[in-house]
Amino acid sequence: MVTTGTFDGVHLGHQKIISRLTDVAAEIGGETVLLTFYPHPRMVLFPEDNELQLLNTQDEKMNLLENYGVNHLIIHPFTKQFSRLSSVEFVRNILVNQLNTKKLVIGYNHHFGRNREGSFEHLKEYGPVYGFDVEEISAKDIEQIEVSSTKIRNALQTGDIQTATKYTGHYYSITGVVVGGKKTGREIGYPTANISMDEKYKLIPADGVYVVKVKHKGVLYGGMLNIGNNPTIKGKGRSMEVNIFDFDKEIYQDELTVYFIERLRNEEKFAGLEQLKKQLAIDKENSIKCLTS
């Protein structure tokens, strides 16, 4: 049982495809195969596009797909040469000759092949010729709004964490390495870990203060995170830093994964560190309420 696509975000629509794939495989005693691509096609076709923002890194996507029950994940290199395959060449060379597809399950409005010429209608024509069945999953709606990676990106870019979580079925996360900072947070009683990411295409939510969960070496902690330019502290610059609750360890160069639970407020400029400290006390109280509710 095969499905194919970019699957950025592994959202509810993607999960419905995987669920159907799993059901069909169980009916016939088969296994599920998901074919995806790396790099993301837009990175190859439009390398000058600096605005591309993805919901998942490659590792995140792999972990999510495994969690949702995919038996075999195939990541095909996406190159300019590969992008020139016609729809029939893609079906014949990849789906049939390489994967020996007997049943293909695809999402609503799926396109493939050179210039995205292939469609569900093409697949229905090719199926009888090459000996496979094809099934299209209709648009997955939540309150009559079609789920898409684009709508999840838009939600995150406005700080609407609840909508993003609703559409994905899991918390949005960012993984990075702890790097050194100015240590101002430690001076006022709220030490923070500054997170640096290597993946430049990974979407970072809107500036502001967030309730988060933080995973360090397999253990989850509560916390609050700030994204922005730290306007109260001169010269600090843009950063993403998290205050981890009930945590007192030296973690420079350690990896952290941050899960976004809720957005508390916009980033603000305060008259001084004392006012900032008072606001952080309120933020922490509100964060703990959120995490324990």
C-alpha cells in the first residue's frame, strides 16, 4: 500500500491518508509505504525563494510519520532531473518498477510529475494499464475549513498556536542547541537557555511569549519562551530563549526540543529590568496555570 507527497506538518489531512493506508494494508495483510522527497521541491525549483518556511525538519517528519504508523518510509532525492519526469514516467519508473505498487492512496488535489501535470484523473487512467488501484481521500475539513500546511503556517506566523495544534493534532515543536547569551535572565532570577537552530527553512512562530514544554535528554519540563528582539535589554538582538521551570543544570551545547502550548502575550518593552521581572512573574504564574489545567 503506497502513498506519496511532501507531507510537511504531518497534519490531520495527512494522518487521514496514513490511517486509510493502514486500514487497507491490514485488510490484505500488507504493509504501508510512504514515498516523500528531500530536499523540498521548492528548494530545488526555486532556490532564490528565501521566504520558504517548512513546518518540519527532515528528522521531525521522519519521527512523526513513524509515530503515525508508517511501516516503510522512502525519501527520494529531489533533483532538477527528477523534476523533469513526466507523470507517466513517474508512475512507470517509480511507483510501478521500483515500488511495485498495487494500491495507491493519495490526498485531495494531489499533483505530481513535470510541472505538476499528473492528477487523480491521470492515475485512474494509468491504474488499469500498470496493474494498480488508486483511491483519493477527500478534503479533510474541520468546521468546514480545509486543512492545509499553508493554513497551519499562517496560524503560526500570527501566533495562533491553538489553531495550529487543532489542525496538526500535535504540538508544534522546534529543536535546537543551547548557546551562550548575555545572562541577563539569570541576574533577575529567570535564567534562560538560548536556542540556536541550524535549519534555516524551519518556521519560527510569531514574536511573543509562549507557554511551552521542554524536552531535555528524554525528560519533559514546563517552561515559558520568548521569541523576539528583547527590546528592554539593549544590544541583545533577536533570540529564542526559554526559562525552564524547576530546572538547574548546565546545558550549553545540549539539544532541546520545545513544544508550543499557548501564546501568552506580545513581546513588550519595559521601563527597566525591575518591571520586566514583575511581568515575568506574572507570565510564569499564567504558564503554570496553563500547564496544569
